[in-house]
Amino acid sequence: MRKLCRETPHCRLFYVGTSYEGRVMHAVKFSQSSSASPKRGIWIDAGIHAREWLAPATAMHLIHTFAVAIRRNDRQLLSMLDDYDWYFMPCINPDGYEYSRNHDRLWRKTRSRHHGNQECIGVDSNRNWDFHWMEIGASFDPCSSIYAGPYAFSEPETRAVRDFLLTYRSTLVAYISFHSYGQFLLHPWGYTSDLPEDHEKLMFVLDNVAAVIQSTTGKQYTRGSSTNVLYEAAGGSDDWAKAVAGIPFSFTFELRDHGLHGFLVPEDEIEESGREISRTSLFE
């Protein structure tokens, strides 16, 4: 990403935090500073669960699509940069991701150690956010794959993203987190079957996203609140982003596939995933 930003106007690589094992966490910002007033911002992250490799790959596809369009002086994209600042963080669990690549392909959690526990390592960092933390769909057991941590925001990775979102909360209008798999487009809430007051607005956006995906690749995505179409899970990033950070349009995109390959999506589908998601925001 460093090389990409050096070669691309309106692109900046910036530091977000440091992981438990000391890896530097970077994000990319695309912005055109033609406006004197603060612009609205859109945040997109991926890779909160280590084994969901398609999510970081799709985020990187979007970053590359932005860069190519900017280099071509694409008017449509440049007009979008006039209106919005775009933030991309393709991997917010770098320790877990690295472990999944070199040791355990299906590793899910972070790699932190709490209470001196050397056998049961890591926290499900999508149960670690401080909104209805540990109420449902999470575990106190450090050996569980949905262990929510000893306390909310116990993980340096979730704290780093939290601090960024709180710093820019006055301008951020959208939070999107890429996961896989299942082909779901989800809005809050994850901790209850109750719907947010603006659920019709959220569904309007998701219905449009689903329509673009289907017209692009033919894939069908199920839409709805996390609890009602998937399962209950408190302490998720999208719930916190909407309720605490006050980001109105907060979503989780569960990418391909529908269950045939699960986390092991074939290589020939990676490009298609990036293409169908990029089209949803008119990036191409």
C-alpha cells in the first residue's frame, strides 16, 4: 500500500495502531482537498476474523480500483472525492491473519494472551466492542472461538479502530465491515431482534447494493438485521459504530460464498468478489 500511495495522487497511507504482537496497522485515505469545509467520510474495514481471507482481498481490490481510476483521471471518481473522504483498512486483525497463513488456516481470533493463559489464545474481536458486550452470542470461555475477551476493548486492534472512529465521528456517515462467508448484507442490531428506528433507510441502501451485485455477477445476497437473518451476537463493530460512534449507515457485508466452499473460496472467485462489491458504490 505504501508504494501504491506514492504513485497515486489523493492517496495517503496512515498509522492507526499497533497489534498485540507488534505489527503496525495501516489504513489508506483517498481524499481531494478542494473543499475548505470538512467532508463526509466513509470507513471500510476487513479481516477482523483471521480466516476470512476473501474480506481483505476484496478491500484491497477496492483500494486498487480507486488508485487506477485516479491515475486515469476518472471524473466520476474524482467527483466522489470532492464529496467524501474514503478510508480503507484491509486487515484489522494482522496477528490472526498471519497465523492463519502460516499455522492454522481456519484460525479466527486475535493472538493475545490474557491471565497468563498459554493454551487458549486470542479473542473474537467482533465480540469485543463495548456495546451490549457479552450479553448474547459470546462466551466467557477463553478457549471458545467466540470468546469476547476479559473486558470490552481488551484488544489493542479494536481499541485502535475505536479511537480513529471516535476522532472522526463528526464527519463519518458510513461504516462498512467486510466478512465472509454467507452472502449476507447486514445492518444492526446484532444484540437483539429489535430493529433500529431508521431500518427502512438502511434496508433501502442494502436492497440497492444487492440489486447491483445481482446485475453484475448474478449472486444473490440476503438482506436484513444481523440477528434476524443470521444470528444474535453482541459486541460487534457495526452495532458499536452506529450506537456509540453515531455513524448512521453501519453495515456488515458477509461476502461469498453461500456455503459450498465456505472460507476456502477458490482463487477464480476473488476477482469476481472484488468486482461485484466495487460496482455497488460505482467505483468502476
